[in-house]
Amino acid sequence: MTPELTDEEISQIQHEITELKLEHQDLDEIVERLMQDAEIEELKVKRLKKRKLLIKDRISRLEDKLIPDILA
């Protein structure tokens, strides 16, 4: 069972989630532009996609922290 979060901790987590979502969206747009380019830099695209996945995982972990444990 995780300890209860303070309002400040919740606010910090929400802020980080917002920042990560913006970064994820920016990376998505960059990947789209690169994919449309005739001279695709495949390694760069792969790195950006990996970064996007890491961000998405981080967002999920942070969102899970905001959900209180429910006893079954």
C-alpha cells in the first residue's frame, strides 16, 4: 500500500505529467515530419520513438501514483 500523497506532491506529479505529455506530443510531430521527408534518418526516428515510449511509460507510472490503492 502506498502512503497518501500531500497536495504539493499531487500538484508536482500533475505538473510533471503535463510537461511529459507536451514533450510526447512534440516528439510525435517531429517523427511525423521526419517520416514525410524523402531522406528519412531512420536511426533518429527510432531514437525519437524510443524516447516517446519511455515518456509514455513515465506518464503511466505517475498517473498510477495519483490513483489511491483500493482494498479488494
